[in-house]
Amino acid sequence: MPDEKTAKKEEKLKQLYSLAMASANVPAPKRAFLSWKCPKCGAKLEKESVKELVVAVEGEDTFVNKVIADAGLEPGAYYLFVDHFTCPTKDYEFAKRNVEEVSDGA
């Protein structure tokens, strides 16, 4: 049974992933020298990055399997990266996700 800290971490990851999927029709942040700018007002964005190891198991109906299926990948071990951008004016929020296969380093 997962402890409270793990449950909160998983819930936050689910929220960021949902935001990333909903951000498909939102203008992406503008890249500036060593920072990101809000496409609405031009303010410097705050960025939070999350990297989580996720393992999809065939036949199970879990959040991880949904992430892997959305990415069009086979069950296995992957890293889920989510970059979350927020504007200090609270008028803009954007997230993007990336899923990469875990390499064995060989």
C-alpha cells in the first residue's frame, strides 16, 4: 500500500500529465535567453520539471498504461518527463510531456 507521500506525488504527476494533454491547443512558451517567456504578456515564466520512472504492464488498467498508450509505445519501462510552465500573472499555464524508453546503458 503506497504511503501518503507517494500518493501525493502520483496525484501531482497525474494532474501535470492531464494539463499536458489539455495544453495541445494552447500557445507554447516562447524561448528566451536562458528562460521562457509568456506568449500572452511576455513575462518570465516559472518552470517546474518532473521526471518519473514508469513501468507499464500489459493487461492492467492503470494511469501508467494510459500514458504509454497515449505515446503509442509498447508496455515496458519508460521515463515520463513533464515540464510545467506558469506565468506570475496566473493568466497562463502550459505543460508538455515526453516519454523516453529506459536504456540499459550498454
